[in-house]
Amino acid sequence: MNKRIRLLAQEAGMYVDLNGAPWPRCMSAEECELAYAKFADMIVRECADIATMNQFQWDSAGGYVLKHFGVDK
């Protein structure tokens, strides 16, 4: 998992283990579900922001999202 995704997981209240895997810090199934939902929401919002910022560029918005998160095409 790259640095940006780890940071988003931590902001969502998740613990990131030594291998970079996010795990929710929760005591109940409801808390776990909320942590995963918040994490997903943060990723979607960041993708939407990137697409909006780059909508008039020559490269595709998808390319910018992949580059932002460090994901290979």
C-alpha cells in the first residue's frame, strides 16, 4: 500500500500494520463498518477532487488519479 492510501486509512481511524494493511480500530461490527465506509468515502472524494482539478488537462483524469495514488497502469 502506498503512502497516500496509508495516510487516508489512518485519517479514517484505521490501524496500519507493518505490512501496510489497514485494519479498523473498532470494538463492534458497526464501528468497523463505519471505519471502512469513511475510508472509502475519503478515497472517492480525493479521486473526485483530482478529476475536477485536471478536467481541462491533456491527459485523462483517470491517469492523474492513478499517478496520485502511485498505481501503475
